[in-house]
Amino acid sequence: MTTKMPRSGSLSATKQALSVGDVARRSGVAVSTLHFYETKGLIQSWRNAGNQRRYTRDVLRRVAVIKIAQRTGVPLTEIREALAALPDSRTPTAADWRRLSQRWRVALDTRIAHLTQLRDQLDGCIGCGCLSLSQCPLRNPGDVLGGDGEGAQRLER
Amino acid sequence: MTTKMPRSGSLSATKQALSVGDVARRSGVAVSTLHFYETKGLIQSWRNAGNQRRYTRDVLRRVAVIKIAQRTGVPLTEIREALAALPDSRTPTAADWRRLSQRWRVALDTRIAHLTQLRDQLDGCIGCGCLSLSQCPLRNPGDVLGGDGEGAQRLER
DNA sequence: GCTTGACCTCAAGTTTGCTTTAGGAATTAG
DNA sequence: CTAATTCCTAAAGCAAACTTGAGGTCAAGC
């Protein structure tokens, strides 16, 4: 039946599909994470004769994108949506990836701006030592901070 | 939401102890959250004759501090430690709060710095559209990374 | 005196993002 | 051929930070 080939090219096999272990090793995420991402629709694979997952090298880029987006604070559901906008039929182009990175770049800017604002206010409060006197802007999240309340807390663990 | 409450002195009774409902209303967190914070050692209370929680006004500042610290990204366990450093016996002074805010200000700076660095790297990759895989895969189709075990962690953590 | 509404406790549920475990099947190395 | 890897699935577990639910107590208003 099949000839004896290194399963999915641990080092040779330049154009072979990648096994889940290959992807894990190259992308730096655990195999279980790749399984998990697949159940969440973030990546895709097909199966070989023995029911094992096979990936194109595209998946490496996708995983890289996922990790970067996570660092910018984007939850997996949003990442999934963004990746879903990529064409499934063809290999994503540089422009595709660029569009994603720009999208998240904006979100990242916003997050940085929020935190910077918080820092400035914290500075003001260090000056007065209050952190909770009634006029403290931190204590009274009037408008600007008001909308931020929830989203900002789950950024970098 | 009606401000009619004889229970533990919402408006008059300037020196009254606060019920858990009072604290919830004034601090903006849910009653269940206050219970939760208490189990975690973030706040304290004593009980009245009917086994209901009573708080000093200090708790309002503590809760405010907790919320602010969370906005800067500090997890509850660390907040607890920081608050534990406050003197239990006396009402915390402005200097006490200032020490806390400075401590978190540093952490916040660090977080902003991390995100800024990430943004800059993202910028670099927007230029080529690759999102910075270890070696840009769009320009590195030879897959040099294939055998070297570790893979594509670039934008450090 | 009874009905409300605020409280109480303790346990379990929720969400996000994974990891771990258990029991097998497929591949590869020697 | 056999042993060692690698992979598979489904389910359960973990951690953070809370919320929800069940069942019951306490105090006040009509």
C-alpha cells in the first residue's frame, strides 16, 4: 500500500502536509490546543487514511495570528470571526493578513489609550493620595472610563 | 433603586455602619460580589445581632481600590496581598493608599510598555503583511524552521 | 399577623481558554 | 515483528471572578 515515508516529514518531506505534532512543534502550541482550536473553528484539517489530522502550512500562519491577536487582548470568538473572513478556498494572501493585523492594531491602540488614560489619572491620585476621595476621577468613572469598566480587566493575565 | 431605606442609615446617620446592600449601592458592585470578596479576604465585616454584615466606610475605599487595581490588570490574589499590607487596626491613611497606587502604577506602566512593544512589532509586520512568523513565511517558503524543534515564538511574552 | 424585602449560607453554575486523563488505534523505528 | 511513538475521541478538570439557586431568617409596613 503506502510506501515507507517519514510520516509527515519531521525534517525532509518539504511539501508534505503537516501532522498535528508537526504543527505543535513549529507553532509552539500544544497538540491539545490545536485540537481545541479546531473544535472552535479557528483552524481546519483533513484526515489521512488512519484518521489522523493533516494540515497545510497555512495553519502555521493562522496559529501565529491567533497568538498575536490574543496578546492584543482579542478573545477567541472574535479571532474566529476575523479568520472566518479569510477565503477558505484559496491560500490567504499577504493582503489578507495585513487586513487582520490592521484591524487588531486599531483595537490595540484603543486599549493602550485606555490604559494610558488610567495611568494618568492614577498619577493625579498619587499626587493627592486619595484614590477614593469623593472628587477622585478614578472613583467616579463618569463617562470616559465608564464604558471601559468591563473590557479592560481581562487583558494580560 | 428607591432611596428609601431606614435599615442602616443611607443619608443621615453619618457614622452608621453600612449594610451589605448599602455598600453594594454605593460602590456599584453586586451584593454577591461583596460576599465573594469577603471569602477571599479582600474586605471584612462584623455581624449585627441578626447575623447580618456590617461595614465601616473604609470598605468603600477598599472596594474602589479593588476596582481600580482590576482595571490596571492586577488579579485579586495580588490585590488581596496588597490590601493585607494595610494596617487592620487603624483606618488607612492617604499615605497607605498612595503606596498602593504607586505600586500598581508601576505594573500598569509595564503593561502599557508590553502592549506598545507589541504594537510596534505589529506595525513592522503590517509593512510586509506577514504578521511576523519567525521568519516571514511569505518570504521563506523553504521552511527552514522545519527541523529545529522550537518553532516560531518571536514576539516574546 | 402577615407579607415583603433585605439578608444569610452553601453549593453549583458560567465563561474563557486550555490541559489532563482514559482507553484505544495507527505509525514508525529497530 | 515488536516496541515505542504519535494520534484519536470524549469527558472531566482547572483557574479566575463572579452569579445563580435553593431553602431559610429577620425586620418593617399595612
